[in-house]
Amino acid sequence: MAQYSKEQIVERAAELAKMISETEEVDFFKRAEAQINQNQKVQEIISTIKSLQKQAVNFKHYGKQEALKQVEEKIDKLQEELDAIPVVEEFKNSQIEVNDLLQLVAHTISNNVTNEIITSTGGDLLQGETGSKLQNKSGCGCH
């Protein structure tokens, strides 16, 4: 059985990252992000939201509940306005797509590592138990 070093695994992970960065999902994300950055209306709303968020932090710090509530309502309204802009919706959808792809890769790696451990120890994939667990259950006592 081949033994791999951490360095070799990290090198392969970097190759995988490069592959992921060249997918249709990531390409769409980059284009959507560029459109967001070039959209004046979007940038103005984001800037206003950031400014209001700073005010909210100050109002919260000084216990000004009514002022805080008003600022939070303004932020919510602006956020709704922002979310209604098609390019923002596309950007958010592209973020979800990329995140789903990354989750899929992470789960695939995790599940395959677990299955390899189970299989290589003579375990039971259906039970999800390694061979050492099965040996202990049968009272083998082989140590």
C-alpha cells in the first residue's frame, strides 16, 4: 500500500483547487462579482448600508434603542432593495453554486477517506464500522 506525505496531499489539493477555480460555477461567480463592482447603484446602496451599520454599532454601544431600531429598519429596507436588483440575485446564486461545489468536494473526500479506512481494516461499509470494531465485537482478543 502506498504511503503519501502531507506535502504530496497538499500538492494534490492545490491541483484540485486550481481545477475548481476553472469551473463554470466559479467563472459565473467572477463575472457576477465584476458586474456588482461596476454597478453604481449597487455600490451606493452597499456604501450606505456600511455607514448605517457603523451608526448602529454606536447606537447600540451608547444604549440608544430607539435610534438603533430606526437605523436597523433603514438597513433592512436597503437590503431588500439591494436583493431585488437582478445582478445581486445572480451574484448570490453564484455564491451558493460555488459553495455547493466546495461542500460536494469536501464531503466526497471525507466519505471516501472513511470508506477507505473501513475497507482497508476489513470492516463493514454498510455498518460503517472498521475491522477493529468488528474484531472487538466478536471477542477475538487478537492484539
